[in-house]
Amino acid sequence: MSMLARAPQGLRQQLPRVRLAAPSRSAHGHYHHLPFQFPGNKKAVFGVKVAVFLATGFSIPFAAAIFQLKKASAA
């Protein structure tokens, strides 16, 4: 049972109600799921850039681990 269910009636009336707003749409009713403007005809170039960016970020911990293991074995 939640704390709100056990709260006195006066306390429940003082709590603000939470309203969920509908997602906003542009003037034409289209959604934009990305937080930036997607390049129109350059999808392949954009895909390569995203893949390189994600691969770089994913490989940094592995490169650091390899570096640390080599450094420890050399000592």
C-alpha cells in the first residue's frame, strides 16, 4: 500500500496533480525523433560518421585496458 493511500484526506487534496502533456507536433504534424536536423541526401555519409563516432567511443575502454595490461607486464 502506498503512502498516499494511507495519507489523511486533507493531505491528499493539497498534493498537486500530475498531468501528462501530449507530444507536441510541428505545423505539419510530423515528428522529429532526432534532436538535430537530419541531412537530406547524405544518408550514407551520415551513417559512416555515426558508425565511426560510436565505434570510437566503444573502443576507448578496450584500448585503455590493453594499454594498462601491456604497461603492467613490461614492469
